[in-house]
Amino acid sequence: MNGMPDDGLLDGVRQWLVESGAEPTPARVAQALRERGRVLGDAEVLGAAERLRSELVGSGPLEPLLADPSVTDVLVSAPDRVWVDRGGGLELTGISFPDAAAVRRLAQRLAAVAGRRLDDARPWVDARLPDGTRLHAVLPPVAVGSTCLSLRVVRPRAFTLAELAAAGTVPPGGDRILRALIRSRLSYVISGGTGTGKTTLLSALLGLVDPGERIVLAEDSAELRPDHPHVVRLEGRPANQEGVGLVELRELVRQALRMRPDRLVVGEVRGPEVVSLLAALNTGHEGGCGTLHANAAGQVPARLEALGTAAGLDRAALHSQLAAALSVVLHLVRDREGRRRIAEVHVLERDDSGLVVTVPALRWGAEAFVYERGWERLRGLLRDGLYGRGEELVEGSERR
């Protein structure tokens, strides 16, 4: 190994450091090596110290991947199967762990850093690390063969709308529609599957909110990073090992309403908090928004209905609130090359039965958004945002 200590020797040093409570500094590593009868040169000691520090304090072999600003997800499914997503789909890396035990140790240490328990009695964890990275891990035998580790990287700086347009998430000229959406104070949800960029787009849109407005975020796990001067962040909390201390998203929404929000934001609508959110959007809190898992924009009313009825709101009442509360759905997808993009923009209306349905207004086009039958209704809703500051919508610029 080119003069580096072998894995057996490193295991002994690791055990000595754990038992002594010592930090893996070069001096401590050299002391541990001497006690095992090994004398190495400065370069070998520094290399061993860095390797041990990375495992005991950092993210082990995953550190260079997590430090890469292009990486959004790091997934470990086996010691020699480490995948990353850099925005173009999953890629198998050359990173590997010595064995399955090393993956398990890293998962347990990261869980401990997040203040959570991960062991045979509780073999999975879903938590947020201090730097904002989202951690999910499952231990064997629930995960067959090896500990499965998933890390979703939250970047400290939100993407701007211009950057999303340059990346192809927003079609040419589509940023004007989105800016008008924010200026018009319409309530909206961003829908899509896992990893389609819902949180990224929402953060960018919140950065467009007038600096004089107060944004209150309610999230299970704090992932939104809007570039805005007045953001109040509320984050849920799981129950502790004694089963107490749980703070649910529904309660956060209630507290947010008492904090004078100009914009109420629910990071991800996925439970009974939908009832409080719809009630809030019907009581003068314009411009509220959130994200929702859905396979298509047309499925959003059904998803909200399922969440609302599970929380005790009957179907008719939910659709009545939904019709008055929500105006627009932005739906994101990932294409076959792994690129994220806004596939559809829908508006909401009632059908003949009184239920809320979505109507396509815009769809993705390589040169611009393509008009659909709901465009005139959407343009009417956006009118103040499109024309309110001297801007003009050039007819035909988005029509294909």
C-alpha cells in the first residue's frame, strides 16, 4: 500500500483512539503506531492520520463526493457500490469501503452526529446532519447484504432563477412567467417525483419575493435555502428515545400563522398539515406555497384529497377550500438524461361535479413554454405580475 499502514494496523489504531478518547491528530496516530511497534515516516503518519480523521470525524471515503459542489446525492448500496448524482442521473464511482462493517460504522456515526439512534433495535434513521445534509440509513438484515446509506446534499446557497434557466430547468423566456407568478401573489405548489428538483426550484422562487415581505418556512427537515433577507425557519422534531418531544409539521403550520407571515411556505405537504395550510390560504395569506410528491400535475387534486380525508376533512369541504386556496401547479420531471425541467404548468378550476381539477396552461418546449388551453386563464391570473411594472408580454413569444 505504498508505505501506508495496512487495514489491520489501522483497525488497531482506531480502537486505541476510541478507547483513549483521543483526537486522531498526527501526534496521537504516531503514538498509537509506536505502541504497536511500528515506526513510520512523516508522510505515512500524516496519511494514516488523515484517513482515520476522515473516518472518525468526517464522512470517510464519501468526503470528496460530498465536497463536490456538483453532487446532489450520494448513495451507498454495498461497500463497493457508491453512486452519485450530479444532475445527469446516477453514476457509479470508484469510491469503496473496506467491508460492510465500515459502511455500518459510518452510518451509525453519522446518525449519532444527528442525535439519532441506529442499531439492531432501531435499524433505520431519517435525520438531518448539522450542515443540512439529509441522512437516511437502513441496517441489515432489513437492508439485505449491506447497510444502505443515502445522503441528500443541501447547498448553502440557493440557485438563482437565471442559473436554473441556464441549466435548462426553466425554458427560454419561462423565467418571466415565474417572476409574474411571484409578483401576482398567487398560491402555488411545485409537484414532482423524488429528486426532480422541487426544493431547488422553490428556493429560487422564494428568492424573488419582495425583500420587504416576511417569509415563514415550516419544514420537517430544513432544506430550503432562499436568498431573501427576511426568512423565519421552523423545523419539525422527532420523538426522543423515550417517545416524547415530537413536533409535527401540522403544529409548525399553526405556529407559523401566528408569526405574521407575508408568505407561508410548507416545505413538503405530505400529511394532515394540508388542512391547516388550505385554511390559511383561505384566510388572507396570499402567495403561500409548498411542494408535493405527485407523478403528474393532474394528480395533485387527488393527492391533496387523499391527505385531507386522512386528516378528517370530508371530500366536499376539501375541494371547496382547494378551489379558493390554490391557483397554480408547477410540475417537474427528470428526462431520460437525468436533467430536471418544468414539464407542465396547470391552473385549477372546478368541473361540472364541483370537484377541483387541473387544466394544462403551459408545457415544456425547447425554445419556450408552449401554450395549452388553460393559458388564457393563467394569463388573467398573472396579469398584474406581467404588466404591473411596465412589462409587456410579447404575443407569440411563448406560443408554439
